[in-house]
Amino acid sequence: MIKKLLTSIKDLLGITHVPTLSTEELQTLFKTKYRCFRELLTANNNALEAMAELETALRDGRTFSMTFIRSKSTVVTVNIYKMVQNLRRMADGRYENLETSFARIEERIDAIIDKEIILPEGDWIIPMVMVNRSLVELTGEKMANLGEAGTLPGITIPPGFAVTSSASRLFYLENNLYPEINRIFQQTDARDMEDMLKKSEEVQQLIITSRLPPELERQLYNQFDQLLEIVGHDVRIAVRSSALGEDLGRASFAGLYHTELDVDREHLIEAYKKVLASKYSPRAMTYRLTKGYRHEDIVMCAGCLAMIEATVSGVCYSQSISGRIGTLDIFFSHGSAKGIVDGTKTTNHYAMERQPPHRMVEKVVNPADSNEPLSDSQAETLAAICMQLEHHFGSPQDIEWSIDPDGKIYVLQSRPISVHLFAAENGETRVFEDERLLLRGGVTGCTGAGCGPVYIVRTHEDMIHFPKKSVLVVEHPLPEWAPLLKRSAALVAETGSEAGHLATISREFSLPSLLALDRATQTLANGEIVTVDATNRAIYRGRIDELLEQSDKRPNPMDGSPVQQTLIDALKLITPLTLTDPASPYFRASLCATMHDITRYCHEKSVIEMFDFGKRYHFDEGAAKRMVDNMPLEWWVINLSDGFVPDFDPAKKFINVNEIVSTPLIAIWEGMHAYPWEGPPSVSMRGMGAIVFQSAMNPALDPAVASKMNQKNYFLVSRNYCNLSVRLGYHYAMIEAFISSLRTERYVTFRFKGGAADESRRVGRIELLAEILARFDFRVELTGDALAARVEKRTQNFLFGRLKVLGYLTIHTRQIDMVMADPVQYQRYRQKFIQEIEEMLSHDK
């Protein structure tokens, strides 16, 4: 009865029964737990490195895809799952709540990353007279906007019909295209232009050679025949893209999808499939990746519009793109607008007042046009239409239009201007009139300056070999060169205007672009370093730092994108660290809110498990020994296998450093003792107040709670390995090193987090640490007040020196966060640390 009662009490208190084991069994068990511990630490490093890569991608403004997010998130979750499993093996099955927390967080991350967009079902084909903004998810932005414009009084659009997202999904499903396309792109390297071109061609051919469902094909022909009856003659149509996500305010996709002109009934189906396939053109795929769109979220719709016999066509910006206050732009030329938007036609320009009666402000007409193709009265009517569309849609509009032989104006497209308008020039144009000037003139597509080697592109073969950060020089600014813009330092073209598609995209990327610059391909030589000043329309030989310093930093083209938002949302469940103090009552498995919390919890508990092994199993080889030292802190050592001298007495409670053969520990210890610690810095009342405030506001910082781990710092060692967990007040640090005879296995890592001061002081200390570590060859990653540093695969002596650096910093950066708001103190510590570390390392040479 008493035995049962004791057992019940032990179960209630969580006290696990420990069996009596022989010495051999204890040795085997210890080695098993040590192996689990090493695997846990390896998984911890892998998970933290993947977290750092995700944060770095977001912070540095680099282009990343959903494949990147999925792969790195998988690395995080797989390795953290390994940590959980290894901890539970070390703890004989305890910490079951940790698996529950892990599963809960992983499920929420998966829901964010694999979020599926549910689009409404509807008719496959809708006449344009019935299309408006309410049907945007069926018809795409372009046709929804055009249909909406057609409902406004005084605005005419071409007759036609929209082929909806329901139709394209039917086509993909009936031909089982989704799995095959995904298979192809899972094997595509987006950074390899040649591979991108090949895979693009493969996917486009797959779509074009697939058959339309018979009923969809029948409906398309019926709609074409009905359009013939409306128009009243042998109609030909333009089949235009209208993808979901196209023509948005933050992403125009200008000219990146296919338009097929002059399509008759015989070629209707072929033209429609070409438009569907253009979703996977290299230029569209590169743009989507750069702008942060998932290819599975872009559904291609199409508009089939009667061709207009145009005498003059063009593009209007309802607010001048050069930022001239109170004006709008009209760009135009004879015939269709195709030559304007693809940059192959010479373009005329009128600047008009935005306010009625829309008087002419400026007129620039090509001298070759003997008769002005656009009259002043037509320009005034166009200006009125522009302002009507801007007022209706609520933002400045980019409008494409044509005028037929009867003088009737047709609106062909209206979309938001997708970029910030660049400022008009103030005062005189500034040009350096000296031997550096190579070319002058042209038209500014996007302001700014860029520098790099010239690379002239004429063919797709040239595209494949285009070097990053080069100046892209082309004859015509065709949309097919769009994949190179993200990689370019500047764009120069011999033809084109501000209204061209490539100019639009250059503005979205804030890429300095200079257009209509005659003889650029003959004057500039491949490999020559030049500075392109697009603002002042000049190109110089060599690098002109004065111009480059004045150029604005490019914004991140992924800002606000679906892919970027996915990463932001996923990181909220991955990287924040809320479990910081092991002594806090909130430090529990059930309260892990992020994957980083789980890594912190697993690491902390694994150290305790190794510490407690000797006590639980009465096995002295696993017990901690206190280092004999005169420092105010306690330093304890746990021998994982062969870290002590062979004749060390396991019954001893204390150990001298000369009884330790762990080479990484010895190096750290030497760094700690290289120079005496001066003690904590003097803290002002303001600094002390900030510490008290932070302690009061953070429930995880609970100094009233006692803990056996609170003031102790632990080395876990073997001959070639060391893991040091340091707890100094409210921050913690971890040093881990493995320095074996194999160069490829060697590494030194350092992680640092926390502090009791306010955020600016904590970040100040982190930035000081980062600067010093980078100075001494560490690869450093910063996130807020957390730091990770690593150096690997170097000589043993080099790595021992870096461990001395870490030992030095561990001691000498204690509590300096309290004075990091003082620039004088910051510089004092910076100079002191660098000088003493350099002296310390010089003794090893």
C-alpha cells in the first residue's frame, strides 16, 4: 500500500522511476544520450542557419520564390522535429507537450505557405457589354477595367468578348497540365537564363499542342460569329491577355504577355492558346519572380476585341510621368500603338493641362510627319477622357487608345500608373562638358544614375551571357529584354519613349533608363565602364561617383507582393524568440509560440539532461565539475566523452583547466583570461531606469525566480568539441566548436541574444559585437538584438584564435549594453576591444 502511494506521488510530481543499471549499461546509455545531444545540436545549427537565410532574404531586398520559402521552411521544421525527438530520447520520453506545440506551429506555417486562392466559377465567355469591375476575378484586371470604362458616358470601347478564368482552368484540368508544368518548373533554375529559356519553350509548347475542350471551342466560334454580325463585315480581332494580377497598381506586367493581332476565325483557337502560353514566357516568369508573384496564383484570361482601323494611336498618362505639375501626357503616332509600346516607332508628344479646357502646354512632333496626325481638338477630347477615367477609377491612369478614319476615339486599355512619378527637372540640365562625355540627349525613361560595363544585347544568345550589374544597351527597348532589367545597372536604347512597355517596367524597378539615344550601339563598346545619368540624359566614360551618390537607392520590387507577405507571415511563427529566461515560470514547452522558441527550449533542456545524467543514474562520468577559478561567475564542465585527462578522479567535485584536454575549451578559457575584466560600466540613472522598465514590462524576465541554472555557465566537452552556454543577467550566449583533424568538419559558431536594457542599447551592443566579429573573419547575421556568427573549414590554429576572440568578448562585453546609447562609451569600448584582441592574437604568431 505504501509502495503504491509513493509511486502515485512520484507520478504526480513527474518523478520518473530510474532502473538500476550495471556500469556497462550506464556507459552505453550515456553514449546514446551523448549521440542524441550531438544530433540535437547539429539540427539546432541547421535550423538556425535556415532561419537566418529566410530573414536575410527579406531584409536585404533580394528576389526569392515560393520554392525558396518552402525549401528553407522545410529545413527549419525537419531539423526542429529532429531536436524534439532527440530531446525526448535523452529524457526517456518526457516533454510530450513539446510535440504538441511543434505540431500546432507547423500546421499554422503550412496553412500560410500552402494557402490556396479560391476563385469563383462562372461562364466561360462573357460579352464585353456585360463586363465590369465586379467580374475582375473572372475576366482579369485588363478586361474588367476596359468593360467598366465602356459603361461611362462618352467613352467607346471595341466590341468583343472576354474568355474567363473558368475557361482557362477547364483547359488546364482537362489536359492535366498543372502537374506536368509543376514538374518542369521544380527542375528549373530561375538564376540560369539559358535553363529558363529552355523550360519556358517546353511549357509553352505543351500548352499550344494541347486540345481545347470541344464545348469551349464551340462557344468561342459562336462568339466570334456573333461579333461578325455586330460589326457587319469580315471582322478580325485582337486576342489580348488579361491575367489575374495584370494591370495592378504595383505591377503592370506591361507588354510581358502575348497579344495576337488581326486574328480571323480560322486562327482563333491557336491565338487563344498562344495567349494562355505566354504566362510562361521567360520575360513574364522573370518579372513574376522579381515582383513576388506565385505562378499558380496567376490565372490567364483573354479579351477578344474587334480590330480598329486606326489612323492614329497612342498612350495617355492622366498625370504626367515626368511630374510636371498640372499636366498630362499624350504620346502618339500614325497607325496602331504597337510601335509606341514596343519602342520601335518614333513618338510624338503633347503635354496638356489636366484642368478643363485642357489647353496645350507643349507640343513635340516628329519633323518627318508632314501632317500632324492628332489635331488640337482631338487632343483636348482625349485629355477629357483621361481625366474622366482617372476620376472614375480613383488614381492616375495609363490609357491606350486609337482613332478610326471617322475620327471616333476608342479606349483600348485603362490601368493604374504602376510607379511613383519622377520629379520634373528644376533649372538647367547638368552635364559635365569634358573628355568623359560620350553621348548626350535622348529621353529619360526613368531618372537616376547607374554605372557598369557596357553589354550590347541583340539576340537571345546575348541575353544568356548578360553579366550582372552591366549597362544594358539595345537598339529597340523591346519587352523581351525585360528579364535583364533586374540584373542591370542601367538601360540605354536607340529608340523608344517614356510610353514604351520596357520604360514602364524600368520605372517599376527604379532602373535608370535613357531612350531614343541615337547611335548608342555604335558609340558604346562592350566591356567599357560607363556612367549613365538618365536624369540629365548623358553617358560618361568611367565611374562618376558624384552622380551615383545623388541617385536614389532602388526600392525592393517585391515590396507588398504576395510572396513577400507569405514570408513575413511565416516568419512570425518561425523566428521571434519569446522564451528567453530558463528561470521564468513561462519557460514551458506548452508556451512555445514559434519554431525559434522550440529550438531555445530544446537546447536548454538538453544541457540540463546531460547535467542531470550523473545525478539521476548515479554515474559520475556524466556529472558536472566546477572549474577552479577566481572569476565571480561559476563555470562548470560536463565531460561528454574524452574531454578530461585519463587519470582524472570522477569523484572530485572541482577541476583545474590543466586537467582538461578539450582543445576548444582551452582556447575559449585563454581568451577569457587574456585581460582582466574591468567590471561593469558606470550606469546613469537614465540607463538604470531603462533596465528597470524593461524588466517590469517583460514577463519572461523574472529575476525573482531562482534556478540552479541561473548563475552557472556550462561547458559540455569532448577532446575536439565544446558547447558553452553562458547566462549573464538577462542575456545568453552560446559558443559551439568542433575542431577535428578533418578540415571540412571544423567550425566555430557563436549566438547571442537578449539583455535588460532598452532596445537601442541592446542593439548597440549587438552592432558592436557584429563589427568586431566581422573584423576577425566571422560571417555575421543580425536580426534585431540577436546575432549569429560562424567561421568554418579553416586551419586549426586559426579557429583556436577565433575561439579566443569569443572567450574575450564573452567576458568583456558583460553589461556594456547599459552604456551603448553613449557614442563616446561605444567608441571607447570599440577601440579597447580591437586593440586587446589584436595584441592577444599577435602572441600566437
